[in-house]
Amino acid sequence: MGDLFVVGGTMYPDAARFNEWRQYQKAVVLKVDLTSHAVERVIDYVSPLSVCPEHPSVVFKAGSLDRDYLYLCTQTEILVYLRNSLSLSSYVTLPIFNDLHHVMPSDTGTLLAAVTGLDMVVEFNIDGTMLNEWNVLGQDPWQRFSRDVDYRKVQSTKPRQAHPNFVFMIGADVWTTRFALRRPVNAST
């Protein structure tokens, strides 16, 4: 068999007192050996304060495992690890990254991410070059938000109108689930 990676975080001891965006002190990855059922903590990660709001919640949300790479996201960052060594291979953070929920590689080698805080799905290169920004309601992506704000420093942009959670591809089209609307949408049209 193989390994299973479980992503999440370690909560603050008093986490119940805080809103969801202040509950996690450290992002964590566990590796489960599916043959022996042994569990090993393989990654502990804390985001640098330069890319977080005051009192951040640091947790890995939905990631992707593709060939030799493990793609992970915190609230404000994309981290790409080599699968075998679990050493950090690439790192991307952009001012529009607010409450990232999922990251995955596209079929063309770019990265796709659900930017839940801005109701967007974005496509970018591993060097951080933005290629596409799609509002998941079919609106102008910058109708409700300003390009001049560093959203990594904004604690919350709630309420959300769509709440994109998970990105996937059907053929060449980029799709996302939307929690608030209870149905997926082709974001790239």
C-alpha cells in the first residue's frame, strides 16, 4: 500500500474562546502508513507574521498530492513539499490570499487556489505570477474588494457570498464547490 497524509493544525489550549480565524497555533501534517497503521507527525509549520493578521490562525486546509509533490495551503500561503523527503520545494504568498481553502496543480503546470475570503478562484505560476482571477459568482473579481489592500493582514472578510471551498478540473475547465450556494460552478467561464 502507501501512505496517507492528514492535514490540519494544533489548536490553542483556549481556542474555544475565539472565532475560527484565531483557533490554531500551528499547521500540522501527519503521515499514516496504510500497511502498519503507524502515524507519524512529519510537518509542523508556523506562518511568518509578515504574511498574517494579528493573532493568526495557522492551519493547513485542503491540499493535493500529485506525483512527487504535496501541495498545501494555510490561510495566506501556498507551500509545496517534495513527497519523499517532505522538504519545502516552493513557497508562494500573495496579497490577495485571504482564507485559502484548497490548492492544486492544473493540467498545464500552473497552480489553482480557492481564495475563500475574496469569493475567488485564482490561477498562478509557482513564482507568484497571477494568470487568472475568477469571481465564483460570475462578477468582476474586484467589484467588492480593492486591489490596494493586503488581504493577508485582514482577519476576516465575512460575510461570504459564495464561499468557494474546493477546486477541481473537468477537461480544461476550472470548477469549484461553493458552500454558501450549495452547488459547484465552472469558475473559468
